[in-house]
Amino acid sequence: MTPEQSLIIVEDDSGFARTLKRSFERRGYSVVVAASIEEVRKELEDKSFGRAVVDLKLGGASGLACVELLHSHDPDMLIVVLTGFASIATAVEAIKLGACHYLAKPSNTDDIEAAFQRAEGNADVALDARPTSIKTLEWERIHQTLIETDFNISEAARRLGMHRRTLARKLEKRPVK
């Protein structure tokens, strides 16, 4: 098995991980699934992988730490980060830590394989003339503040200059997992 065909999927949603695993195995990959950074460490003790798919939120932990671990173990590994809560801040950090691509969920096997193929980047990519919406900017700011305050809603609301109940209502509409 070539390194390009060996893959570790780091995902705490067992159903999604199982679906991805089966799909990649049908494409000829040798796949291992890990649900936490501790499981990744154990897998890296006796195996090496050419590619990795990492969920940004692993239970209470950050997938960014997993990206850092995988990249430090093998700087040539192609790592794609998947997230249901995409933000510019986490995308930048994921790339800085060694990911080759960052995809928002829902993404499928085709999307992930295409991301592995585009690891080098493309200077000719079309620039999107459509600006980011106010709602998206607001959500990214709220999400970043929540991370900075260790998900303390009262402190996040104070830093954002809004009432705690207002922030709580906004989070009910678009919960952070």
C-alpha cells in the first residue's frame, strides 16, 4: 500500500466516520478511524499515514491540536480539516499548523479527494466579488470570542458588548458544538 493510499480519519461522530471510512475503502484506501487525539497518538506509534481527515471539533478538544500532532509526526502528510463551524480564524490556524486544505461540512469523499489534489494551492483562483455577509461576520466574531473565553457565555457577552441573554438567544439559533 502506497503512503498516498493510507488514511487516518479523526472524527468523533461515529456514524459520519464509518460512512467516510467505507467510502474511502471502496476507492482503495487503507483507512484507520480515531475519535480523539489520544487515539491518534496510539495509531502513530506503529503506523504512518500519507493522508488525514481531521474534524475541527473533537468532543471538548480542538482538532487543531491534532493537526499539529500529525504534521509534526510527518510534515509531508496531506491533512484536510473538516468543520461544521467554518471561520476565517480557524482556517488560517489550520493551514499554519500544517493542514493542506480546510472544508466546511457537509463535505463528501469527492470533496476531500479533490482537496488532497489541490494541496499545492492555485494562484489563478477566481477572486469572489461577493463580500462576506454581516451575519457570517457576526457569527465568526461570536465564535472566536467564545473560544477565547473558553466558552464562558457571560464573559463572551461582556467582551462582545451585548447582554448575556442576547448572546444566548443567538447561540440557540446557531448552536456551537
